[in-house]
Amino acid sequence: MRFLRIGPAGAERPALLHAVDTDVAYDLSAVTPDIDGAFLAGLTPARRADLSARAEAGEFPRLPLADARVGAPVARPGKVVCIGLNYSDHAAETGQAIPAEPVVFMKASDTVVGPYDEVLIPRGSAKTDWEVELAIVIGARTRYLASVEDADAVIAGYSITNDVSEREWQLERGGTWDKGKSCETFNPMGPWLVTSDEVPDPQSLGLRLRVNGETRQDGTTANMIFDVRYVVWYLSQFMVLEPGDVVNTGTPAGVAMGTPGQPWLQPGDVMDVEIDGLGAQRLPVGKA
């Protein structure tokens, strides 16, 4: 199933994408106030089947998508946890060693915006960069998983994120990554949350990002150093993951930081971001 949120920022309606006609969504406002942690915690296979049947039976109003704003598919994530240097080619292009354990950092949860919203270059920024990433959306309270295989049961689904980063602030201003990662609009997400049953192998997805129509990143999740299951298991040993939390899993090669002479993002640029089966983003770049 594919869930999304439609409407003005702060007033989005929860919706289910039509299984065939992807220009139409079903309004789920009658059954949930939002696509949030509480909704995801109850999203069992039986619940998914019930929602699908009710939508096809015409129980939910239809929401046309043409010209509608689409918000991030998860409302108010409690936290955004990120894995750095998780693709071997990205580690190589930045001149860093393959990590022995996942590199973990956080982004402020209010960095999450919609898949077509404007990305704002912060005031004083000189090195704003892009990172296409597969996002895991957590669907159950997760702590101290006993095995890597147990991760499957706590993953609600997947989405696209763009881990926008200010590299000078991340790496040259005291070594604290968070301040180069947590600027407003620095985590566009969506357009959809695709449930895990529709992504049977998250380690075989193509990821691509273009700037002004020119390909910058073209990779595959097969090149992750630590795969999706391992990442969720690993994080559960150090923190409690709650339904609705988002985990960004790293980016392949092709970021501006790793490409000598490649210009950083500028106002007026447009980023196109896509992952196989998860939709696509189009992000205009502006100034804060």
C-alpha cells in the first residue's frame, strides 16, 4: 500500500493512493487523523486489507492529486536517525575509511518537508549539498532486538528522503554533524510511504538524483555497507525507536563534496530525486 498526505502544510489529509489510478487518492480522514505513529502502530496486514477493500468499495472520498500539494508521508516523526558513510563508493569519494560500525547522527525532526516543497539554502551557507537516501519508517516500538531478522517485524515501510547537508557547518565548524544537517527544509520526504510488503527486497533498489536535469547520483541499495535489517537492529541496541520514527540509511556516490569542481546548490536550482518503486521528488532551491 502507498500512503501520502495531501493539503497545505500543517493541514494535510491522510490518504491512500489508488492501486491502479495513481492520479487519485482516497481520503482516510474518517479512520485516522493523520499518517502518524499511532496509525502506523496499528497497520497490521489485516488492517491494510480492510482499508484497501473499503477504498475499492467507495467508502472513502476521492482526492484528486492534480495541482494538490503533497506533504511528507509521515506526520511529525518523533526523531530522524541517520546513518553516515553507508555506501562504499560514497566513503571512497569523500576519502574516508569504511566504518567498522554504522556512523549514527540525528537530524531535527522539523527538517522534514514535502517532496515538492522548496529547499532553503541557509543564511551564510557556502556548501549546501544533496544526498538521495532510502528512508525506513518504523511501525512498532523497537528496543534491543534479539536478531537482525527481527527487524522485518518493526518496519512499517519505506520512503525517499534527501539528506540535504551544509558541509562547512557539518565538517569544519567543530565536528558536530547535526548543525550541518538540521537546517530548516533539510529532509524532504516522500511522496509516498510504501508498506514493506510492497518492497520485498530493499537491497535491490536504484537511487538517482539530478540537479538541473544533470545526473549527479545513480546508485543502488545493493552497495550499502550495513543493510536495512542490520541498521534497525543496531540502532535498537542504543535507543528506542518508536512508530513513526524515520531512519535515513545513507547515500551513494555523487555528492558535491565528493566531486572536485562540482558546484554546490544555488538558489534557482531544481533537484529531481527518485528511488525505484517509491516515487519521485522535485525540489526547487531557494534562500532562507
